[in-house]
Amino acid sequence: MENNINRLFTLVDKVVLITGGYGLFGKPMSRALAEAGAKVIIASRNAALCEEYAKELRSAGLDAHGYGLDLSCESSIKEVVGQIVEEFGQIDILVNNAVSRDGFKNLADMSKEEWENAQRINSTGTMLLTQAVLSDMQKRGSGNIINIGSIQSVVGPNFEVYGQTGMTSPVNYTYDKWAIVGFTKWIANYYGKYGIRANCLSPGGYGPGVANSFGETEFTQNYRRLTPMGRFAEDKDIMGPIIFLASDASSYMTGHNLVVDGGWSSW
């Protein structure tokens, strides 16, 4: 029984492309995917940082590679997908994790240009990359798309959590994270007949990122108080769910938004 369970969760011989793979959520997810046996392609606009983190993973005996990928550029998307398929044979799993934080503002302060610049990556870039990867997956009759959402893919922002800190929940972040769930369901329903699955992973606030960015503030105190489990997410809270969705352990799951938020959205 133990060996059968282990086989359900293994990613040996799988090729995974993860965007934003050296970012806050990207790093623990990239490591988890590699530790499960996958060949992990870490891609973002900063090729040097991607390769730097891939090198760190390789030094630990893992199979990781860094690529430069500009999600705001259609030719970059097509070129990189072609290079990966040429070098590794195929892309079994795509993790759409990258998100532009340009123009993260309240609605009244958001300019048309800031909104559109962010959408070139968060909306159009995600669509074009998914389109490029799905083409090959459809031909092979198998594939797995995992989109990274947020607690704001499930509930609206609670602005009172920020207190008097001056922080806010950007309007385009909420817009994008709700949209990614609908996009996920569309892919799942259309491509299911081709053996392709699509799910969304929506984590709550991430402790290491919050600590590095803000330290201890009224916001962090309020967040923990309003979360039933009383804490932020840690690396392990992201690593387990991504392996579940990437592996055969979730082989009969598609079109689902897996919420991992310590109970934030259960109130």
C-alpha cells in the first residue's frame, strides 16, 4: 500500500513549467515539484535570477533549469515554449504563478495605462502561454494546468484588516484573481475530453513574504486574529497542495479551486 501511495504523488519523468518560479510562492512550489522528481523549468523576465535559483536546486541534487520569459511579449512566449519542448520533449504541467504588481492601487488612483500594463501579463500573457502549452498537450492527449489564485479568488477584500497602516488591497489584484478561477473552469470543461486537467490553487497570506515586506504591524496582527488557524501560510502549506494538484493523487479532479487559507474564507 505504501508503494502505491508513493507512486500517486511522484512526478518522476514529468516536465513542469512554472512562471514566477523564484518569487514568494514560486520558490517553495518550484522546490516541491523538483523534490517530487519533476524536471522543473523556472521562468520569468529575469533569466539570471531564475537560473540562480535553479542552480541552488541543482546543488541539492534536484533537476531544475532557469529560462527568461516575458509574458508581455507573444514572441517570447512562443519562443520559450518551443525551446522547452525541443530540449525536454514536452511540457506535462504548467503552473501559471507569475503576476505583475505594477500599478497595485485603489480604483480611484488607477490609471488606464497602469491597468493595461498589468493586464498584459496577468491576463493576456497568462492566456497566451496557456494557449501555447495546451496545443501540444492536446496533441498528446494529456496535460495538467495549475493556476495560482488567492483568497481573493474566493472572497472580497476586508479593508479593515489593514487598520491605520495605509496599506490596501489593489483593485487589479482582486480582478485578476477572480478571473483566474473562471479561466480555470473554462479550460477544465473544454479540454477535459482531451485528457487535460485544470485546477486552481488559492493560498492565503504567506508568512515569509509578509514578514520580509512589512514586519510586525497592525495588519499582521489583524490578519492572524481573523484567521481561524491564527497564522500565515508557511512553505509547507504551499508545497503539499501543489504536489497534490500536479500528481496523479488528484487525477479525478478538474475545474476545482483548492483554497488553502487557514480558514480565512470560512467565516
